[in-house]
Amino acid sequence: MSKQHYFMKLIPPRATFPGDITPEERELMREHGQYAKDLFNDGKILVYGPVLAAAGAFGIGVFEADDEGEVRQLMEQDPSVRAGLNRYEVHRMSVAGAQGSRERGKR
């Protein structure tokens, strides 16, 4: 079976986040960032990052996976989700086109 694409929205704990992030939350988000970077470097995530929307920031990721269950399993292992800080939504999507270099995320 060919890989499928999934849009993931990472939902923060409150609309004012990260403007009022606590030291404990900052550490969880650092761990979350490393986890996402590792998934990107492993080819599981094609693009990811924060969306700085006027109504409140949230995170996004576009995953390439065998099925939605694989994405959900990966997200359940995210440190910020495991700790109950963030929630997420997953939606199947069709990638019509993509550009860019995976090298940008390797820092």
C-alpha cells in the first residue's frame, strides 16, 4: 500500500499560549520540538511548525504514513501530548504538489 498524507493540528492548552508559557511548559515544548524534528529527519513529517494566527497560535504537521493510526500513534508519543499539555486533530489530505528542501529543518 502506498503512503498517505495527513494534516495534523496541534492544539495548545489556551488561546494565550505561548505568550504566557510557564517554565514547565517551555521544557515540554522544547521536548516536543525535538520530537517533531526527529520525525521530520526520519521522513515521517514533510513540513511542520507553528502557525501564528491572530486568534491564537497552533502547530501543524503534514505526515506521510501508512494510515491514520500510524499518525495517531506517533502523536500519542509526543511529549507535550503525553503530558496533557497539547491536544491534536488528524485529517487525511491529498498533497497536490510540494516544493522545498528537507535540509531547512535539519538544525
